[in-house]
Amino acid sequence: MRRESCPACKGEGAKPGTKKIKCPECEGAGQTRTMGGFFTISRTCARCGGEGRVIQTPCSNCRGKGLVRAERKIHVKVPEGADTGLRLRVAGEGETGARGGRSGDLYVDISVAPDEMFERHGNDLVCGVPISFAQAALGAEIEVPTLNGKVKMKVPAGTQSGKFFRIRGKGMPDVHGYGRGDELVRVIVETPSGLNAKQKRLLEEFAQACGENVNPFSRSFMQKVKKLFK
Ligand SMILES: [Zn+2]
Ligand SMILES: [Zn+2]
């Protein structure tokens, strides 16, 4: 929504077909003079605002203001890599100036909506990717989404949940043209659930075969608990 020049009176404010008349207050001079002792004080005419002419019959479309409120849709090119807080200037799309003055500029403040897949940190993108317990333990090649489609990524054996892997140059393009950020893949190891009888048996066998040594974190945790209650 902005104020635009009234199309009916072309911004003049006078009813179409009528003309502005000479200001009766200042006789068209645009200024009024008052004698004050030795001085003559000149003031801008309050009636015509210094224009020297006044509207006799105001335009009904804009009530003599010369401007109307109008809503328009415009296309604005958002640069690659634009982030929240970026302000774009669109020249000449702001408010129309009064009395045929130059139009102002429109400022567009960019606010980037959150994405389901990627979390933005500057030009870097963080993407959480679930992997299975077996993939994490044995190592695997997984598919990872990027802005430009899927890429393959190797997960080494023994990867812990929450570990980050950096894929260079797969982040956001820099808004000033300085290359691209990276994508940081955060792997999330999923605990298997809803196991059937065979799977449960295998996992129990696995646990027995491992003893306590497979869980370095829980082992150190148990040692701390022992110390605490000694
Ligand atoms: Zn008008
Ligand atoms: Zn006047």
C-alpha cells in the first residue's frame, strides 16, 4: 500500500475540468507581508502553502489531496544467499511525492522462513541425518540431501550419535559472491525399536559377546556411580 498520484486529477487535486485559481489570501504571490513597526515581515502564505494558487473545486477522487492510496504487487529480485536482516532498495517504488515530486524508494526487509531440512548458520547449513545402529557401528555409505540434490557420504565405523561431518561448498551461496558455505551433516544414531524375537535374540547374543567393553560411555558412567556410593 502506498500513496500514488491521483489518476482522476493527475495529482493536481483540482476537480477534472476545473483550474486552480489565484490565491485570494496572497494575490498569487505565495507570501504574505505584515507591517511590524520598522519591519515588513514576509511569511509563506498559509492558505496556498506558497504555491500562489488554490483549488476552487477539489477532485472528488482524492478529496483535493492529489494522492490516493493504492495497493500494487511488484516483483523484487532477491539475490542468491539473502539472509534475514538483509534490506533491499527498490528505487522509485515508494510513496509518490506531493505536487509532482519524485517518488521515494521502497525498502524490502528480508526475513527467511525456517526450513524443515536445513538449519542455517551464516552461510553454513546444518542437516540432521538419521543412521541405523548397525551403520554407525560398522561404517556405511549414506545418501545426504544438499541444496543441489543428494550426495553420497562415508560414515566411518564406530561413529557416535551427534557427530558432525563437513561437506565443503554445499552450503548457502554467499550474498556478496564470495563462494559458498559448507554443509554440516549431523548424524543421529537411531536405536532400533519394535524388534522381533529373532532380532532380540541376536542382539542379546551380541551383548553377551561384547561384555561391558562395547559401551565406553556407560562403563565410565558406572565407574563414577561406584565411586559415588562407595
Ligand atoms: Zn484527484
Ligand atoms: Zn496564498
